[in-house]
Amino acid sequence: MCGERLETSSEDFDVLSWYDELSSGYDELYGEEQRRKFLQVVKEVSSINHVGGGNPVILDLGCGTGGLAGLLLDEFSGMGPLYYVGLDLSPSMCFLSRERVGNAGLLGDVVAGDIFRPPFRGRVANAVFSITALTCGNFVEGVVQALENLVREGGLLIYTILCSDLSKIPESGLRVCDAIAYLSEREVLCVVKPLPTPASKVSFDGLELREG
């Protein structure tokens, strides 16, 4: 949950500390920019067939202050009650996001955790979002496959990669994309309609994500 202390590397701790310090002023500094980005993300998703199944479960990995949550409620409202789960490395961001989720009238929760070690079983969500969490600097081979493993058959994986030079984005970061959109000169959006293949275990960079 939001108050839990995470096991982190020194690099993770630096990122966590920076976002904890930034959290109180994050929306003031970046809120409008992020909202424009989220609106574009939802627009791109709207142009693709809706995910299958009713009562969708949505994962928002790297949710920050929860700015995407209310927009997702509108986008998936025709599919039955939406259950939203946000994930962020920063407990302070989690608390702000949880408050926003409650104000939006969403069912769900926000948990503290690492996108590279997602604390979820496989095939748990109808749609998985990760916006402005992956960068050229932190991209790990296999992370996209690990995120895809969280998506149910017929669902969607929607993520962005942020990079000062988009030509340096790893090929594996875009190889699986069914649709690509450039959100800015520094960020590209990828939408993946996962294939209905079984996935019992995915490993990357010495880590493993197991289904079950």
C-alpha cells in the first residue's frame, strides 16, 4: 500500500526521494502539460477497438498524482464498473493519486511499487497504461514483454518512452507496437494489442515475473 517501505537500489532511492520532494508541487509544475498528454493518449486509444470483457480492470503504472484516472473513467464507462489500480514508486505520489481516484468516483486503489518489478499476477488487467515512466535511460530489455504479460486476452498495453533523441529508443521498445503516435519531440506512444499467447514466466535483467 502507499505507506509501505519499498526495497530499492541506490538509484531507485534517488528517484524515489526526488519524486517525494517534488510531489507537493508536481501538478502546479507539470499538471497542464500532463493533462494535454493524457488527453492525446485517450484519443489514440479511442480510435482502436475497445478492450474485451465487462467490468474492466485498469493498471496505471507510474501513475504519479493520478491525472489519468478520471479520463479513463470516461473512456471505459460503457463497459461496466471500472476497477482502477495505480502504481508509483513514490509513496507521496501514491497518496495524492489515491485522493484524486476517490474524488473521481473510481473503484480501486493505489499502491507503492516498481514498474520493473510489478507486484501483480499475470493476465490481471484489461488495459495496462504506463505514461512517461519508461525512458531511454531506464529502459531494460524485456520490460515491454513483462508489461504485456499483465494484460488479459483481448486487452491493450499502452505505454510511452521518453527520450531526448527519439532515434535512440531501443528497437525492442517499438517492435511490438500496433499503433505509434508522437506526443512530442521527446516522447513516443505505443499501443499494443497483445496476442492471446500463454505466459507463465517472463524474465529480464536478472528478474522474473511469474504468473499465478
